[in-house]
Amino acid sequence: MQKHITLNTVIPGPKSQDLLERRKRIVPRGISNGCTAFVKQANGALVEDMDGNKFIDFAGAIGTVNVGHSHPQVVEALQKQLENFIHTGFNVMMYESYIELAEKLTELAPGNFPKQAAFFNSGAEAVENAVKIARKYTKRQGVISFTRGFHGRTLMTMTMTSKVKPYKYEFGPFAPEVYKAPYPYEYRRPKEMTEQQYSEFIIEQFEQFLVTEVSPQTVAAVVMEPVQGEGGFIIPNKAFVQRVYEICKENGIVFVADEIQTGFARTGKYFAIEHFDITPDLITVSKSMGAGVPISGVIGRKEIMDVSEPGELGGTYSGSPLGCRAALEVLDIIEKENLNNRAKILGKEVLNKFEYLSDRFEQVDGVRGLGAMCALEIVTDKHTKKPDKEMTQKIVKEAINRGLLLLSAGIFGNVIRILMPLTITDEQLEEGLAILEESIEAAVTVQHI
């Protein structure tokens, strides 16, 4: 295969290095950066930095550009919107795009019942509002999230998030009445258990959790990522998800599917929860919803969504005209370009490559994926499965230095996750996977020297 990704300079190049020095002086260290280069332009699955270096994007702006960078249809729609008006505040003077987006999303969301949608700014804000709505509806306070889950960086969502460093360390005290339940992790199930036994064990653990940690009668909402994102692309078994859902129904608990990273065709369906044959009460959405324009939302049963009084939901920029316009184009692009099917095709190619890498390298294991939401684990060896965060960091750095934007994840920092735009070309995908293989080989070779 002929390579087309070439770097003009080492990373960061001179122009990026100058900006990096300015950044160090004026921007807090607490805002992290995976790549030390500065972007100049991005189109589709390609990103170019200030020094002319080009990268294949397997990070997708942390899963926000499923339709690709600067999709022409989105750009054109935003330009037209800018010419008309930029912002009025929906709570001051309304606009049609908000209504149209709500209509489309409530139609697409699973469930044959009346639904409503409300829009906000970020994923964390969507989760916050889902909790508010559930509490208002149930007149209860308790919220259950899951081990390894990630829901945001605000006080409530930081509390709901499982990973201590870097998200929670020394940022307490945290919000009260938040409880973390066990969540299946098939790759790390006890060796003595079969898959069936492990499934039954985790379900039993959840049932006991509702006895030992919190009474279901005091719980307003269970918030679950259908596939854990930051937690390491952990895919639960269907039996677990369905049993949690049943318990919610039995006890009047609002079941919230957090689809912020999994939504908008990433897993081969508009919403990942559709893979599990249940109908959530509420769904939170953001990230790829706006193709890079900040917007989020909560979609759900009308009788739950409509319980809040006027003024109790919303915000100055919530559901901005630019965000709504971009989201409408995203939905149209997913349909026109058949991106749900494309995600399945991409996922199959990626998993085939990952299985090959696992066969080739002792340090590559735990291959998994749902649609184009794919991951592998970097371990010291397949026998112990000991997470190797240091090796993972070396692989990510090698990839960036070879022209591939890559992300790690997982509570041990040893998972490599793939979030490329679904509009990536076959050639770009093949080259990106080749660079990943080269990066793993380079990191492993250095370790053994």
C-alpha cells in the first residue's frame, strides 16, 4: 500500500511549537492535549496542522464528528444560518429549527409512545437535565450510575463518573444521593466463571446493590451508557441491560440511556440502546449530534419530559440556532450516506485488523466493538492481562508522530479506542490501521531493546 500521509517536520513543528509556548504561559495545565500540534484545517477524516503536517483522524474530536470534519452540507447550512441570525435565545424568541429537530429526534428515538425533546449545550448538561427531569417526575432524589462510567465534569456528572484521576481527585465534596452499581466487564471476568455464570453473577450483584446500598423506592433514575466510552468501550451483555431495565420498570425508576458518545450511527444504529431491545425512558445526546457545533439534548417520554414548569429547564445558549441547524444536517447526512450501515462495515474491518494485531503481539488483547465503536487493550501479557498504561502512551505518541490521531481510554489508561469519522475512505482507514500496527511494533521493539 502506498502511503499518502507524510509529515513535513517532527511534531510539533515550528509554528505549533511557538503556539505551544504561548499556550503554556496563558492556558492552565489542567486542560490536557493529546497532540502538541495546532490545527489549521480539517476535512473528512484528515486534519492538517499549522506546519503542513497531515493526520488521519482516529479520534474524531472525541467522537463528535461522525459525519466528518467540515462536511460541505453542514458548512453550507451554517453559513446560511449566520446570514439570517446567530442567536436569539429560545426562551426569548423561538426559531423553527429547534422544533424541527425535536420532531425528527423524537421520531427516530426508540419507543412507540408520545415523546418530547429539550436541547442544551454539552453532554454533561444533558445528563444534569436528565437527572433534574427524573427527580421532578418521580419526586425522588437517588441516582444510580455504574462503575467505570463517565458522564461529564460538572459537579453532578463528575460525581456520577467513576474514574478518580483525573476527573475527581481533590475536587470534592461531591453531590449527594449518587450511587455506583457494578457493570459487566467481560474481558476481565474471573477465569473460573463461564460467560453465563459471569452474567448471572453481575445481575445478582446489581440486585444485592439495591439492598445493601440504596433502596429502589428512593431512586429517581438509573443512568447507563449502552457502551461505556471513557471507561474503555466496555460492551455489556444484553441480559444485564434488560434486567436492569426490568428492575427500573418494577420500581418506578426512570431508565436513562446516556448516548452522548454512542449515538448518531456510531454503533450502526442511531442509538446504541437499540442493540439491547429495550426502550429507555430518557436518552441523552450530544457530541456527533452537531458535527462539532456545541449542542446536546434529552429525548424522552412526554409524561416525564413535560412535568417541569416553565423556566425550570433551559439556558441562555441551550439549543442554539447554529447547533440545531447543524444537527438537522447531521441527521440528513446519516440518512443520505447510509452511515449506520457504513459503521457496521468499518467496525468489521477494524475488528479484523485488531484480531490480527492480537495474534501478532502478546501485548494486544481484549479486542471488542459494536459497530464502529471499537477498542483493544494493551497489557503486559495475555496470561496476566495486567494493564500497561505506559506502553499505551508510547503507542499513542508513536501514532501521532507517524500521522495518526489516536485516543486512549479505560480506568487503567490501557485501552486504545477508535472514533474515526464514519465518512473515512477505505484507503484512509487502511492506512490508519497500518500506522497503528507500525506504532505498536515500534513501541514493543523499544521496550525490548
